[in-house]
Amino acid sequence: GAGASVVRAAVMGAISLMALFFGRRYFVGLSLLAAAFFMSLWNPQILLNDIGFQLSFLATCGLVYLSPILEKRFSFLPSFLAIRESFILTISAQIFALPIIVYNFGALSLIAPIANIFVLPLIPLAMIFGFLSLTLSTVIFGFAAYLVLTLIIFLVKFFAAFEFLYIEIKWLTWWMVVLYYFFLL
């Protein structure tokens, strides 16, 4: 019952742990392909009918293959508060997922990369505090997780208010999506 992104991450994590256990090198690109293979073997319709799978797979491809290239091109961005890293990861994932987002939802958010620069560094904090709250059963970590999640929701609502930076695109066809990926590769 888990979402496609959770299953993909779990398969990739299991492959990583097996590589570590057996003393082998871990190749994230091969791990991603193996996850896609096993998931589509389990459910062949996932490739065409599960937007969550498509977005998760493509965003991860962007992180794995495009972010190292963009790292060199955006070295001028400040690295404090993970600004450079957040920007590069956001742009890498969105470049790969963009046609699927626009094709399926008919819209493009121009503010999303900027919003992600502010939100992305907070996600690990929310995960750590949530994990510590569950495992140690302490209120202090639960309250910290609550504060971080409240800040994330505030930032999302704040950036969502910039409605003029949201563009509807209804003219994108499937062959344009295929052409985009052809040129991207």
C-alpha cells in the first residue's frame, strides 16, 4: 500500500544495504534501474498509469545524473544554509520531472524552485525530530517536529499565494513530452 516513491526508495535502500553487507560498490544509477525493473515486474501498469512512480523515478534520475553537471555551473551560488545544494537538487529534479508535471496537471509553477530552496533544508529536520519522537517517546522531539512542520506549511502557503507565478499549459501533448526527453538524454 506504500506510494511509488516510498517503494522505490525502499528498494534502492535495500540494494545499498546489500552492497554494504557484501562489501560491494553501490551504483545509484543501477540501483534506480533495478528498482524500476522490480517495481514494473510486480506491476507492469506502473510505468504508464502511476504518475507518482513516473515523477519519483524521473526526479531521482535528475538528482543522480543532472545534479553533478549543474554543480559545476552553479558554483557561484552561496553554499551557506545549503542554498546552492537546495537549488541544484530542486532544478535537477524539476528539469527531469517537468514534462510529466505539465502534461498531467496542465500547469507550471515558476515559484516552486524558490520555495524549495527554503523548504528542502527543513525536511531532514522534520524527519529526524519525528523519528526521535517516535523512537524515544519524548514530547520535546515531537514538539520540535511540530514546529518544523508548521514552518514548512507556512512557507508552502506563503509561496502558493504568488498565484501570478503559476502558468496554465494545456497544449502539451505526449509526443512533445517524448521529444523533450529525447533532447534531454
